[in-house]
Amino acid sequence: MSDLRVNRVRSLSGGTVEFVDGVSGNADGLRFAPKIVQYSPLALSTDVQVSTSQFQFTFDQPIKFYGTGTIQIIKSSDSSVYESFAITNGGTAGVGVTIASNVLQLDTSAGNFEFFTNYHISFPGAGIAGTYNDPLAAQDGYTFRTGVTVFDVQGGDYEQVIVSPTSPTGYHKYHVFTSSGIATFSGPSTAADDFAYFIIGGGGGGGGTYYSGGGGGAGGYIKNYNSNNLPAGSYTVTIGAGGPGTFNNPGGTTAPPTSPPNTPGTWPVQASPGQNSSFGPTPVGTIVAYGGGRGGLGREFGYPSPSYQRPSQQNQSTPTYHQAGQPGGSGGGGTYGVSSPWSPPSYNPGYATSPNPNSGNFAGIFAGQGVSYPSPNQQGYPGGTTSVNPSPRWGGSTYMGGGGGGAGGSGGTVTNSPPQGPAGPNPNHKAGGGGGSGKPNPEFPGTQLALMSVPLTLTNEMGPGGVVGGGGGPAVYADASASWPQGPNQYWTPNNSARGGNGGGGDGAYQTNPPNPNPTFMAQAGFENTGGGGGGGYTPGGPTGDLQTPGPGQWYGVPGGSGVMMIRYAHPGA
């Protein structure tokens, strides 16, 4: 074998030198300019996510920073620079560009790319080189396109794309389920930008007596649970109804009885808890927002008039006289009760008694604190309690319940409060506890939802903070007919004690017995599709009543509001 030793081989024509049968030998000394052999994301990709923040380029040899140059990500349509990465003389790089052996990595900080847009990355002729200082040839052939595959959801009673200054794309798409249906995800939730959802169960019905009753608890509230792990596919959305209230004519076709004796068949229907709302199945199972607990029922339960007695004063087989505030997504409020010789405390272990020397019976409280769903799946708060009022009814006493728990706070409890004016403090004068507060959802402001033709009754109640899940207010009755001084401003005032919580909680009934210088208002149902608890106490029913029913009858605790589910995410626009 012969050796041919030369310093350089060069084509006479200036073209490529061809070795017909190849070249063999030790190639350790060969030096070539670095070449990219692998891209991530792939070159010419057409569905790059707008949230992509990292690019990697694998070279055919180890590389280093060498010289001065600038790598740029450029929007192809107008040549505007999305982001630049500087490499300075001396072999150092700016923020966002690193080298590890043969891999160059860019980490962007400029925010999201635009949907459906072509970009390319420009590499300089200086700034990157191989280990023998052979520079990378200038190039800008790496191109990609964003957002051909767009995350989308189909479903809901209301769905619409709306201009939104808080969205990274300038638009949000909303889906509002006011009734049960199917939500179909075109891709996994990880492919969505600015994704959020919440779901709330139906509110509990308000507790009922003629004089008092606890507020219904709000439906259980869940927000963004497992929101980053929802695969593409169809999900069943179930919206829970609000719990019915207490109604004195369950038949609904004839007038309720007005004189004794009454049969068990005419005994008023009791308030009920709200129904569950749910979403699923998901990888962690079906997500359930529990219905709110119904309010406590106490004293002359369902009492429509002085002549309406219990079914049988001797038949104690059915202990329906007192009912506690019920646990739920949020708990129902407790209520005040009165015992008598034929309604013994033993029926209800939570019933406390104290002597009432003026009547020979007993006055007391049926302890009915509602309990919210336990941790770690906390969905709401407990209802409020009330306390014993030893003063006889005809001597200026009050009857009232505790507020229903809300998604954002506990129901109010009964507290001592002096009467207004110069009458002075009265320890038997008490103020009831309003409904617990709702939970804000700033991602779902009422102003945005109103643009979708969502009913104004709902959007106005949610307000700019998107508040839902208020607890129902309790019934409050004040009898000032005997012991308190006559004259203006001498009597018990509501001080918002019967009001429902913000975010859909219905007001409880408030009234005073003559003289009555203070406002009187009837109980209100929880607002539909807020999961608000129903107010406790009286409101007229029947075809012309404040809360209308097809047949005659009266409410002594009103229904809770139905639940709702809402979904929102960034969208490229219409």
C-alpha cells in the first residue's frame, strides 16, 4: 500500500471532490460544521400548542457557544419577532438558551403563541460552533404552525365564544349547564388554556312552621377538582333540583283542612334536601356536588291557622313534631320548638327543655345544627343554631331559626339583641341568624354570562364576582303585643337576620305581631341554578300566591334553588 500525503485536496472545477469507491481510515481528525438532526417539536408540525414554551435541537456533534449572534422566533406572516435569544462574544448566552453536549434548548418567556399561525426559527451564522470552532451555517428553515387542533367542548344549555380581555387569546368560550346533559371534550383538558369549571348541587328546602323554621343549606360546591386530568371524550352532567319546601296541602286539589280532627293524610309535606349534581365519569370517578340539607322544622309544624291542630294529640307513633336541620353539601339551619305533655322530648334526643311557668308546658330548642360535608372534600359550611327563649309567647317573646349554611360561610346563629328605642335592653329579645355567604367565581362574572342570554335573574344574582351557593335565611317571628312599650321605634327589627346569603340564598319570613311598625316580608325560594338554600317560614301559595302553586295551599318553608355547572377556557375566536 502506498501513502499519498497532501495538505489539501481540491477540485479543479471548484466543485465537489468525488471518491468513487469511498474513503477508509481513521476519521478522528475530520471536521464538519454542526448539523441539526432532530427537532422537538418536529419540523413542519401543524398542531403545535399555543402554550408551547420549550424547543430542543439535537446536533450531529457536540456544540458550544462561539462568537456573537442572535436566535429569533419569527412570525412568518409579517416577520415580527416573537422572542430573541442573544449569544454574546466570548461564548455566553442570554436567558432562555442553553447547551448540553449536542442539544441546544430554547425556553420562551414571551407568553402564548397565536392560534393558527406560522412561525420559523432563525439561527445566526455566528454564535454556535462545533468543538473545532466550525460555525453553524445560518439557517431559518425550521417552521411550525400553531393550533390546528383546538381544544373545544360541545354541550350545555348556553354556549358561546365571547371577547374577553383576560383571555390569552382575547376570547373565552363558556358552557352553562342549567339542566342535565352531555359535555363532549375534543381533547384532554391539558390541551386547553385558561381552563376552569365549577359545579354545585341543589339547595335544601327551607324549614317550616307558622312561626319559625331553619334556612335550607346551599348545595355542595366543587371547583376545578382534577381539572388538569380530564381526557377527551363525553361526560354526563347531572344538575340537581332544589329541595321542596314545607307545604300544607300535599294533595294540591282541595283546600287544606282548617279544623280538627285532622287525619294523617292531610299532615303537611316536609321540606327535603336538595338533589346531587355530578360530572363524570372521570379518571378519579364521578365528581359529585351534594345537595344542601333542608332546614329544621319546629314548633307547630305546618300550622296554617289557630284552628289547625296536629293529626292526633294522643297518637304519638310518628315523631314529626320536630326535625333537626339536616347535613348536606351545606347544612340546614336549626329551629326553635315548643314541647307539651303529649310531645315528649324523648322523640328527639337533641331536644332541650326548660320550664315555662306561664303555660304549664315547656319551651325549648330543638338542636338542629346542619353539618357540611366533611374534609378533605369540604363542599360547604354548617347551618346555624338557635337557643332557648324562656319568655312566654304572649309576653313579648320571639321565635326563629338558624340560617342555612352557604358554600362560603356558616349559617348565622341566634344572638341577643336589644330592642330599638328607649325601651332598654331585653334579654328575651333575640335576633335570628341570616343565611351563610356564597362562594365567588371571578372566572364566571355575571356580566359575561349575560352576553350569552343566560337569564338575568341568574346573572344579576351572581353579580360581577360570579357568587353562588348562598344559604337560606331563617324564619323570624316577634310577638311584641304585651310586654314591650307602645310607640314608634320600640319594637324588634330584622337587622338582616332573616336574609338569605349572597349568591342565591332565599330570604326567610320576617313578621311581628301587633302593633307592627317594622317591615314584614315573606319567605323566598333559593334562586334557580345557584344552589341557594330556600328560606324558612311562611309565604302564600296557590294560583295567586307569592310563590304560586297549581292548587290551593300555603308554604311554611320554601324550595331551594337548583344547581348548575359552568365550564370556561381560552378560545381562538369565532
